Amino acid sequence: MDKYFTVIVIPEKESGEKTFRIPKVAFRMGIFTLIILGILFVILAFDYLNIIKQVYQNRHLNLENRQLKEQVQLFQMKLNSINQNIERVKLFETKLKILSGLTKTNLTIPLEKNNFSNENIQKENIKNSDSQKNEKSQDNENKNKKVNDTTSFKDKLQNYKEDDLYKNLLKLYEQKIAHNIGFNSKITLAREWSNLTWKSLKLANKFAYFDYNFKLLSNELFKLENSLNHIDSHLLDRRSFINSTPTLLPAKGWITSYYGPRISPITKKLRMHEGIDIGARPGTNIVASADGKVVFAGIKPGFGHFVHIDHGYGIESFYAHAKKVLVKSGLNVKRGTVVARVGNTGYSTGPHLHYEIRVNGTPVDPLYYVLN
């Protein structure tokens, strides 16, 4: 059997021929090597094409990830706006509870200095009620909980990372994202796999917070709905009382001085300002803030042109420094009736309305009653 392959090379112009002898083993090894190199080339080319494809996919996913992140932030901004609206509705709801008699609070404390939230009023009522012991025992049982049902809505949002609800949501979203990426067992491997994977997992925080915020918001809306329904049913039998409650701001303008201690612009000494001052143009209408009977309409020393209305139930309202009084003593008025016009009479440093509310003779902050 031949052990060699003979290769004859015949030049085109030169004379003679060249002969090469190649061992069959070397020839076969060369052919085998070429085949292996061809297979490797095909594999590398296939991998290269996959890498190029993956690069474009990563760019697309990176862009999609960024757009999704921006969209979540936009949704979060909208949720924050809804949260602010909810806070205003809760303030309105708490005022309704005070006006309807469902909640008791100290109206002589200036509204701007009082921690005026429904949760705090509820806690104050709990302390003064017979159910205090039950609430304390429940607090003792739940003292290890970082967030509970008595925590205010704002506090929950500020300390959301400590809430078990948020932790569970975060864990679920991380597992879901890791599963979609292809890591079904250990999320820690997915965290360290690539920067893009890490960015995807970071979205779990935003998803969890958004979902957490939405759940809190839904709970607050449910509570508000039940509370307002309770107030509505309670007020059905108290229409006369509500009509006599001074819920209107009596003049269109801006509040220049609030209820509470202040330096008097006349005496330059610290005095208790027993109402609010509403700055407005001279001649602006002053309306009755509720149904009632005019007790006095005329000139009162220091207050200039002055109107005093008795609303019943121990509630009275006072309108001072008017330019002109349009009602007479003994007249019954309805909420919104024009009783005077803004002026600068009496001890006044500029055109404004001094507005007071007194309950059983005690001055209270009118802003507790104002709903508009």
C-alpha cells in the first residue's frame, strides 16, 4: 500500500517539472484540520452574528427601559398630584365632621398652628373616649409593627420602605423580572449578570412603590367614601344646624392676618387677634357666612361700621371696618346675603374686613368653619 501522495507541478514557461511527495497521514491531518477550522469559523461567525443581534437588542431594551422608567415617573407624578387632592378632601372631610358634631376639637387653637389632620383628631378622640383601653391593648399587640392602620397616609408614604406591604411587593416584582430574564432560582445571579439586567431589576423598586402608593390611595378613597357617607346620613337630620354654620368666607380677597397672637398695627403691642383680616378693594361685597338674625348693624367704637349676626346654636359672626352697612338690626338673613361693603373705618390701617366667629361667647378660628 502506498504511504505517500505524489503532487506534480508543471510550470508554464520554465522547463522541467517539480514533484512533491506528501505522506498520506499528513495529508489526512491537513484535511481534518481544514474541516475543524471551517467548523470553528462557522461557529464563530454564527456567534458574532448573535452578538451583533444582541447588541442591537440591548440598545433597544436600554431605550425601552429608559422610556419605561420615564413613564413610571410620570405616573408617579400624577399619583402625587392625586395624593395632594386627597389631602385636601380629607381636610374638607375633617371640617365637615367638626361642623356636624361628629368630631370634637379645640377651635380656639389657630388652624395654621394646629396639626389639623383626620388621623390626629381621631387619635385625640380615642384618648378621650371610653375605648382608650381597647386601643392601647391593640397598640401593645402591634407595637412591633413599623407601619399600622393608625399611621397617617403621609407617614406611610415617607416610610414606605419599612412597610411589609412594600417589601412583599418589591420581592414579587424582583422575582417576576428575574423570571422574565431567565433566572428562575437565584435573583442574586441576575443582579450581577449585566448592567442592563441590573437596570431592569432596579425598576422593581419603582414598580413596587407605584403599586404600594396606588393601594394606599385606594384604601384612603374607600375610607373617605365611607366617612362621607356617614357624615351625609348624620347631616340629614341637622339641616337647620348646617344652614346656621358659617362656612362661607364672607368677602372675596386675600387673608392679610390670621387668627392668633400678633403685634397690633395700632398699639404695636402683642395682642390676641380674635378673627381674620381679609384684604379687598373698597366696596367689595360682604356676605353673611350663614343663616341668622342681625343683632346689631351700625357704628361700633374701634370697629367702625359693624354687623353682628346671631346664627343660633351659640354661634355668632362679626363683620367690622365696613364702608357701608346694608342691613338693619332684627333682620333675618340667609347665607350669601350682602350685609355690608368692605371699607376702612374704625381702627384700620387699610381697606379690609375683620371677620370673627364666636361660639358661646368664645372667639374661635374662623378657618375651621370655612369650606370654600
